[in-house]
Amino acid sequence: MREGSWDQALAVASQSFSSLKPQKVSLSDAIDRYLAEDVISLCQLPAFETSSMDGWAVSGDSPWKLIGEVATGKTSTQALHYGHCLAIATGGVIPKGTTAVIPWEKATENGGYISGEIEEGANIRPAGMESKNGDVLVSAGTRVNAPMAGLFAATGHDSIDVIEKPRVAIFFLGDELIHSGVPADGAIRDALGPQLPAILSKMGAIISSAQFVKDDLEVLNREISKVLDFVDLIITTGGTADGPRDYVKPALENLGATMLIDCVKVRPGYHVLLARVTHSGRDIAFLALPGNPQSALAALYSFGNPLIKTFLGATQEKLEVIELTSSLTTPEGFSRLVPGTRDGKVFTPTAYLGSAMLRGVAQAQGFALINPGINPSGSTARWISFY
């Protein structure tokens, strides 16, 4: 795709690769991972009729003779007869013959008898009230959170299948970059090195390597060849245009890559490339980001995040619709990505919007995807969140 729209590029990034292999992990290691398959309940929940209150399991009408208690975590061997009761804790298994559970605070005890009023069936949770054996608890492609892990444990799971995390190699290109101190004499302080590994990790990737490479095609070819056996995604920054020292396209030609995206009609982020590299029977994604910091972030959140979600087997969610507080225009035929903040559905752009600027992005919560043309105040846009 050459100079396609933002939406066309999104479709390509989302649909050109497959999810990685499933991997069995413990429940504690499954947090923030994506499910490889539906998780089903291995038992009823609760597994037995249980008490929803601390109190007494009673049979019939008050008063009830107290004949013992239900041991926590065990099935009672005692059956209740009319006029009898057993002390019971929340979650305790309901003994046979129980007609209701009366809470401590609604009853009185006197001389070994419990008195009070309670409706039949009160405070008894039926077996299978929350789930039945075989129920689908959470669907494949869902990101696991801590309560989900607790639910899986409660329904009998010790481990679950999640999708492997994609392994990423990052190459930062540019002879003009320095990595410490204050820039001088035409040098530029690298601003992407501290950001990209952290962003990619948060997106769900594993950073296998991150290195700076000088503007030399032979060196770039050599360094890329070293990572092909152990990564799923290669990301570069800079060198994506067609100038005399832009070496990403020649490097892709050297790899025999299939170009999937060659520039997108969006500002910032126009000079983004996506290619497929086939190596030893595996398809490796090659995402080349522009060198300007804001452009690189715009391209990464627009196309890198959906690409990683595809590798993770994650559900691709539709972007939320927001409302603009000020008029915004785009270059003719182009979408525009504007950093800013939102209050509910209302979007406000930050200052410092240039493609080489980071000050505005640093204050932003995400990008508003602005439709081509003139968008007056009150128009709608779509929201790409940083979080």
C-alpha cells in the first residue's frame, strides 16, 4: 500500500500477521497477558449451597435449639431437623434440612436456643449461582486482570493458556544523535531511546535488543541479520524517506522483504513503513518509524500497537469518538494526529504540536485522529490513548 489512508494502513497493520503460539502460565503470571482460548469453569461456583452470612443455619420456625456448628471448608455430617440450628460462617456449606440462615445481628441466644424471624430460603446461595460447569468465563483475546485470575482459581484452574509475547529488536538510526549531555555543534540529543522500549513493553512486547546504528547500509544490514533468528518484530527509527542517507528501504530490499505500507496520508507520521520479512519459515514484521519524535510516536501508537495486539491475539477495539473544543484543519487529503487531553468525551489539544516537538506530547493523554479537511469546534474525531 503506497500512501494509503490512515484507516487503510490500520487494516493492513492489524490483518497482515498472525497471533503467536500459545503458552501455558500460572495464574499469577497471567496478569496482563492475552488469553489464547476461552476459559471455562471447571466446576459450579459455588460448588455447594453456601451461607451468604455469618449466623445460624436453621430448620423450621423459631426458637431453634443450637446443636453445634458447621466447620469451615467441610460438609457437615449433621442434618438439621425442625427446631434445630447450627452456627455457620459466610461460605459455609449448608447442612441438609436447612430452611434459612439467620444472621447473628438478627437473632438472640438464650439458654442454648436461638430466636428471631427469617424468611424461608434467606441468605442461602444456591450451588452454581455464579457459574455452571462448562460456562465460558472469559473469551479468547481478552487481557487478563487480577480479578479474572481470582475467578479462574475459584473455578478450579491452576494455569491457563496465553499467547506468547512478541520479541522486538529496536534500531535507532542517525549519526547526528548523542546519548548524554547537552546537544551542541549540530548534534541532536536522542529522545526516542528512553521512550520506545518502555512504550513497547507496556504494549505487551519483550525487548530483545535496543541499539544505536550509524547511517551506514552495510552496518545496518549486518546488525539486522544478527536478530532475525530470535525476534518477531524489528523496529527502526529514522531513515524512512528516499534521501541519499535514508537506508531503511535498501535494507528491506536486501532482506527480500514484502512492502505492506509505504507512507500513510497522515500528519505527523507520513514516512512510516511496514514490511514482511520471511526468514527460516517465519514471518517477521518490520516497522520503520520516522525519526522526528512526535512522528515516531504517532506512527507507533497508530500502527505499532495494533500490530502487537495481532501478535498477542488481542481483540482489536474500535476507537472511541470524541468532540473537539476548537477548530482543527488538516493538509488536503490527509488525516491529522493531534496530541491532547480529554475530559469525558471532550478533547482539548496541547500546545507545541510540531512533528519534531515532544513538549506537547509529554502533557498529552493521547492523540486525536482528525478527519481530512476542516473540522470546526464541536466536530467529532477518534481517540488513540497512550494508556
